[in-house]
Amino acid sequence: MNRLGLPAFRLVALAAVAGVVAGGLAVYVKAHLSGNTQPPAEVAASAPVEAGRCAAGTDRARAVVAAATGEVAALAAADPSQPMSGLAFNGPDGKPMTVADLGNRVVLLNLWATWCAPCRAEMPALDALQREMGGDRFQVVAVNVDTGDDEKPKKFLAETGVHSLPYYRENTLALFNDLKKRALALGLPVTLLIDRDGCLLAHMNGPAEWAGDDARRLIEAALGS
């Protein structure tokens, strides 16, 4: 029995189902994407600089992931590390933003949806991690990727007592498709650990227990890297 309250085999099955659903939605929406991604010319111009900046982060990623044990042992080190600072979504004020706008913070970026049972199970733990460790040096950024309006995800957060997590949103699946193209997203939930320079340290598909000692040690390792 996992600390999320679900047997391990059920978590794997639910994650797999969520992946199939999310993959289907991604294919459907791909041709209709719009919103807050950078223009192609800007992406092309910045990509070599960003990639070069993150190239040195691969060894750092391996060192940090060595601290990923127990409840967060499923995290995989970025190999190679790659830039995440341009990942785009809407902030708590509803306006477009990117990871770069979060400033000089280590970021735990989590994509979730209300129809994803493992996502729903881990939200209170993510909320607890943000409440305990969030601040000027670290931020949990849980991005809801439900299509449609804000009513359903906001209702879920209120009903489950999730109050410490700012409300981030991306309802076109552009963010999920971006990570899918990078072979980082297979389904939901998907979680990325990003260093203060906007470079990927680690990634994971599926849920984890984010409120325990294992998660705290991981974040402390990332902050010290």
C-alpha cells in the first residue's frame, strides 16, 4: 500500500490509463494549439544559447538524483540536461508566463488534471510541500491542464483543501505536447525538477509522495546543487 492510499499496482494502472487519455487528447488538440508559446523565430534564436547553458548541468542532475530515494526514487536524472525556462502556461492572475518568470528558484513543475486519479491523489502532498518549503528559493508549480474553463479544477482544489499552491493553468495541452515531443511526458501526472538556471535536473511520470522526508531531502539536494 502506497502512502498516497492506493496499492502500487493500482497507481501504475491508473497512470497508464491517464497516459492513454492524455495522449489521445494531445493528438486531437495538436493541430489547434494557440496561446502563450514563444514565436518560432525567437525559439530558434534562443535554443543554441539555452542548450549550451544547460550542457554543464548533466553531472549536477546525476548528483541531485542520487538523493531521490524511497518515495521519490522513480525520478530519472536529466541526461542530457535541457532548458525548461521557456515552458509556458498562465499564472495565478490568468496572464501568460514562463518558468523564467519564476526567477532564481528551484522549481518542481507538475502537470495535473481533474480526470487523472493519481494526480488528484498527490495534490494534497504537493500542497504540503509548497507550504513547508516554498519561498524565494523553491516553488511548487502545479499546472492544471484540463480543457475548458476554470470551474472544475478550482472546485476540486477547494474541496480537497489545497490552499498553498498558486493556481497555474494551461488548457490547450500545448505544454503537455511540448513535453511529449521532448520524450518527458508519457501521461499524467508528469513532474519536472528544474534548477535555478531553468535547466532540467530530473523528471518522472506517475505520482509520488511529496510530503515526506524523501521529498524534502531531494529538494534540499537541488537547492544545494
